[in-house]
Amino acid sequence: MCAAISAQEKLQAAMQHKIVPNQEYLLQGSVLDSSKDVLIHRLRGLADNVDEQVETFQDRERVLTLGPVSGQTLTLYVRQAMDVRPGMDQSDTPWTMRYIGQPELGDKSRPTVLRNSIDVGCTPNVLEFLSEMGFKQDYEFMCKGLMFRKGRMKILVYKVYKNKTADNWEPLSMSHVVELSVLAPQGHDAVAEDVRNFAEQLKPLVQLEKTDYRRL
Amino acid sequence: MSMQREEKALDAALDAFSQRLNDLKQSIGQTLQKLEAGHEHMSWPSLLDSFALLSGQLNNLLRVLKNEKTPLLRNRVTLPLLLSPERDEQLVRLTEGRVPAFAHDLVPHYLRTKHDPMVEERLQMVESKAASISADAAQKQVTAMNKVVNNLLDTIQQSREDWESESARAQLSQTSSVADTQQLIAAIGTVPQVNKAPSSIKTNIKANIQTHPYK
């Protein structure tokens, strides 16, 4: 118990000193499947992991909500890696839970969307745990794609699949999602410029923009 | 008085000249170093930059040479007064170790004002061959040559236009769709319930995070 308190205190202190990288600077866009290879080719040239094999991922993401309790709903994203690596059991694959805050668009001078984002690793029983807390699954989807790195930036190119029945996943639209993001502690607004500059290099192939969620 | 003025002009010209030559020498050195040390990682643009610099500096040099204020250097005579096979430390230093002694075998090369005899001979051959053709025939050849070159130029420009319009079209062709972007982003659902107020748990988290940079 004592250890738990001190861990919480440490977290509080870290928050107060603004060293927790919980701010996500984000730009989003999409690329048509037909042009995806061109984009991948360009990213291989621009990103850091040129020499290595590009990292792939396949995640199943469940969106869970709690509430509404007095008109308020909390949403959490639980992700389960589906690409079983050699020597691993399906039950060994990593699970993560994610909280995403209200996105701030800011004015035109802000290069990126800014939102709170907290990712934590979990045990596979996280779903049971959340269900006990009263969370209900809202919907789910599958992401399959590639990950690139450029400094602190993360670039994801992935296809989204939706399921009508339990194991029948169908691709959504003829495009791949492209996401460019950096996680940084509060006040590191300079990294947003890096994100914008990188996005400029992908034009006109992909238009990475601040998504105005209210207009969707 | 006029002698003095001429001297001054000559000094100034030589100064300018040696300055330009030094610049050129440095750039050549840098280019060579780049080629030797970094040829594995060198990019075309960087090599082209180096060459552009060299060409620019050569032009500067020629401009100084052709400047009206520069006295005609060809009217000057450079005359070796003393040749010596002994090693001359000062000379070594001045020439950065290239010329150890002002000796008989080197001086003719360094003070040469004419081409190498071999080059001269070949030049002579070409010139005599050119002279053997009648002016009329030469004119005809020039016209024919111009015609060929112009045709070639037209062809190249045509292909360039074709290529550019093609690549412009390729660029115009759609590589992304706004509608798809919106559909996908809506589907991955990182869209908080905007109409609803933030939950109490969310408020807690916010309280811990303290001031938001936008507020």
C-alpha cells in the first residue's frame, strides 16, 4: 500500500513538473490505396528507420464508454495487438488502454491539433476490469499498417477494418489513414513546427491537416 | 607620375587577382576533399553546388582579368633572375610544399607562356586543316551544323514539354480523398462526444494536468 501511495505521489510530482509526455501534437489525413506504395516509398526515404525493416502492426481496438452519468460519458480505447510474433502466444500479445482528451484546434498559427493522450500497458483482463467498472463496448475496429519514426515523431499508415459479424472484417473505404504525431510534455510547442514541416514534405501526396472534429 | 599610377593599378590588379585565385584554390581543395572523404554519402545536389561555386569563381577571375582598369598583363615580362638547385625553405612555405627549389627543370614549366609543344603541335594541325577548307565550304558546313543543332534543340525542348505536362498531370491525379479522410477519422472514433460535457473522471485528470497551454 505504501508503495502504491508513493507511486501515485511520484506521478503527481511528475505531472506538476510537466515532465509527463501526455500532450499529443497530431495531424491526420488519408491516402488512396492506389497511392499508398508511393507514400511508403517516400516515408522510407524520409524517416529514421531506413536501414531496418519497417515496423508493421495489426491492432484490434475496442471503444468503451462509461455513462452517461449525469449527462457525461467517458470513452476509453483498448487496443490489443493481433500480429502474433514468432515464439509468442496470442495470450502474450500486448494490450494497451488509451485515454484521449478534447482536441484543441487553436487558431491558424497553431500547426497541429493538440490533445491529451495517455497510453498505459495493461494485462489481458483489462476488458473484464473495465466491464466490472460499468464500461460498455461501443464499437470496435481493426487497424493494420506500418509505423515509421522520425526523431520524436511517429508516422502511422494503416487500413481500418470494420466487422459486421464477429470475425468478418471488411476494409473501410479505399484509403489508408495517415497519422503524424508527437507525444511531448506540456509546453513543448516547438515540436509542433517539426510536425508541420514533415507534413509539408508529404504534400501533395497526402494532405495532413488539423481535423476539425465538429465538422465530421 | 604616370609610371607611379600604373604601378599602383598593377599592384591593385595583382592583389585582386591573387585573392580570386586563393578563393578558387580553396574551393577546389574543398571539392577534392569532399570527393575523397565523403564520396559514399555525397549527393548530386551537393556536388553540383561545388561545381557551381568553382564555375562562379572562375568567372570572377576572368572578369578581373578583363576589367578595363586592369593593366594589360601580357605587356609585362616575368624574368627569372636566379636559378638554384638548392632547397629554398621560404619558397617551400610560399607554395605550400609544392615547389622545393627554384631549379632549372621546374622554372620553364612554371613560367611558361606558350602551350606544351605537344599541344601546340596538335593545335597547329587542326588550324592548318581548318585553313585548307575554302571559306565557302566552311560556311556551308557551319550552316549544316547549325541546322542539325537547332533540330536537336527543338526535339529536346519538345520532349521536355511532353515530360513536364505528363508529370504535371501525374501530380494532379488524385492521391488522397477528403471524403475518405473524414470517413476514416470518424470511424476510428478519436472523436470525443462534443455535445456532452466532460465526465467527472475526465475533470479529475484535467485537474491534475493543471493549466493547459491554450488557456
